Amino acid sequence: MHNDPSYTQGGDSWEWSPQAALWVAAIGGVILSYVTYIVRSEPAGSLLVSTAAFLLLFVAFCGYRATPRLAVLRPHPHHGPRIRFRSFLGRECVLEPRHVVEVRVLRYPRLGRRVPMLEIELNEPEDRLIILSRWDLGTEPDQVADILWSVGFTRRKY
């Protein structure tokens, strides 16, 4: 699996997921599990560290289950380009251009700087907004948006 936007997989498909961040969470969970064993004589510390280890391992598991987070699928003869999106808990949906109202990149203020977020606004099957950060995609949201716009998803709808 490649996060490089210039890399095509099987013709005209791209996939994005946070590989490095998930490995860090998994390794951190394993290390904290070992620390739980070390501090087992201190009940309060053991509880806190084991809870942190469990949460990190849970995040890593859910993240791997949702991999790839976003993918542009090869055009089908009857459908054209499609997007496959997987939620954090692994729920998957395939979206066609008719389902997508707009794909945009907005910059939100975070910790004194403006962070880009990819927003995919849907009208079908249910009205909702998918917001993905660099952490979710494993690459810059601007690059992902450029690819989505180039394959035919709406940049702006007026």
C-alpha cells in the first residue's frame, strides 16, 4: 500500500491510510503493557498504565481494520470513478460522483497554526460530512483533493 499520490495501483486507483501512526500506537501499547507488568506492585499506577496500553492497542486495531481509510477505485464501465471510505470502526461505503456534493480542503486553526482538512460532503445515501486530517490519510489533504478533483469529483457546487 502506497501513500504517494503519484503512485498508481492497478491502473487508476489510489489508497491512503495512516501506516506510520498505527505502528507507533501499536508499539506504544506493547511497551505500556510491559510497563504494567513492571509496576504491578503499585495498584493505582498499574491500572492507569494498563488503561493507556489498552487504549493505544484499541486505536491501533481499529486503525488497521479501517485500512485503507480512503481509496479511489478504478472506473467501472457502468459507474465511472468511485471512492471507498472506511470509518474508524471499519464501516465501509462506496461513493459515486452523484453521491458527492463537494470535495474541498479547509484550514482549521489548531495550536496556533492552520491545519488542512479534507471535507467530502455527501447527499446520498444520507446527508453527512466526512472530514479527514493528515493523520487519517497519511499524506497531505491537498494532494488527495487534487486527485479526487482530477478523477471527476466536484470541486465546488454553486
